[in-house]
Amino acid sequence: MPQFVLCVATVYGFIAVALGAFAAHSLKAKLAPELLSAFQTGVQYQMYHALVLLVLGLWLRQSSSVWLGRASWLLILGTALFSGSLYAVTLTGIDLFGPITPLGGVFLLLGWLCLLLAALTSS
């Protein structure tokens, strides 16, 4: 599990840097400011959670807490849903992706709650 989480963290980080550069150089002139802002929010949250997953992968090497495993899955899925839906809405203009964003946000919050529980129950 730690290796998987570390790999996802690095892929998420790579994609966040690539999409951030894409937005700065290619989308700035093509998107309305509010859409560009939404895209950038997706990039920021993806990078934040890539870094958290990197630390979490290292923490998993030291502990087999069930809460860390749950946090991993929730943060991986939450990031994909939250950031992915923001990218999809801004790039396609299809508003059907919009309701996915809050679901991703709930998964992220639950992931952070699991991290808290892991910290409180660690020895």
C-alpha cells in the first residue's frame, strides 16, 4: 500500500505541474476569468493533496493503521473527483460534471478526518 500511495502522489504532482503550466500558457487567453480560476483551484487542490499523499505514503511505511489506509483511498478518490470535475467543467463546458465537485470535497474532508483518527490512535 505505501508504494501505491507514493506512486499516486508523484503522478498527481506531475499532472498538477503540467496542468498548471497548460493553464498559464494556453488557457489564460481562451477561458473566462471565473473558469480559469476554477481550473487553477483544481490544480492547487491536486498539488496540496499530492504532497499530503506523499507524506501519507511515508507514514504508511511506519504504521499499518486502518485509518491511514482509509485516508489514502479517500484522498486519492476525493482528489480525482474534485480536481477532475473542475477540469472537466472548464474544458468541456458541460455542467453535468459540476455536482461531482462537492462529492470529491466530501471525500477529501473524510480523508482528513481519517488522518486525524490515525494520529489520535497512533502509538
